Amino acid sequence: ALIGSKIAKAYGVGADYHHAVMRAYWEQAMPIDDRGVLLDLAENVGLARTTFDQNLDDPAFKMAIAADVSHAHRLKLHTMPSIIINRQHVLHGMQPPQDLEALFAELVVTTTVA
């Protein structure tokens, strides 16, 4: 699915592909590590199935993912999702809404005072 996201972005449908993969996984419990599922999702967002399939094996896209993973490790990001706010605050994993609201309120006060 990660390589697919790079392919979709390269073809201008990155956001559509991302939403399709998230819906497939979270709402339909589809196995997004299954090549056939990814090919169907790619086709549904307008990508040519054969081109997408060939690109899944392209070393350039695999290297792009490896670079992203290395970058995440350098930033000490080890969970999905991880959110970095103002290059200072790191949120690891899903956060309860009240914790996010408290952090954003604190950031607004800090930014306003500074």
C-alpha cells in the first residue's frame, strides 16, 4: 500500500488513492497488503491497472519508501499515525479528542503570547 501511494502521487491521484486505501482497510476490513486489492483500488481511482501493477515492482518507488522510513527513524517516529506540530510537538498514535483540543489550546496561547 505504501508503494502504491507513491505511484498514485506520481500520477496525480495520491489523495484519492489514500482515501480509497483507508476506506478499504478501516471500513471494509480489506487486506491492503494484497496486490489484487491494491490493483482494484488503483483502478477505481483512475489509474491504469497494468501500469500500476508494473510500478509496484519498480525499484525507484521501493527506494522512495525506504527513504521515507529512514527519515521517520531519524525523527524517532515509530507509530502510525505520528503528527509533528510546529516542529516541536510529536503525537504518537491515535489521540483522544480531548488531548488534541488541550494541546491545540496550549499552542494557541503560547503562539499568541510569544
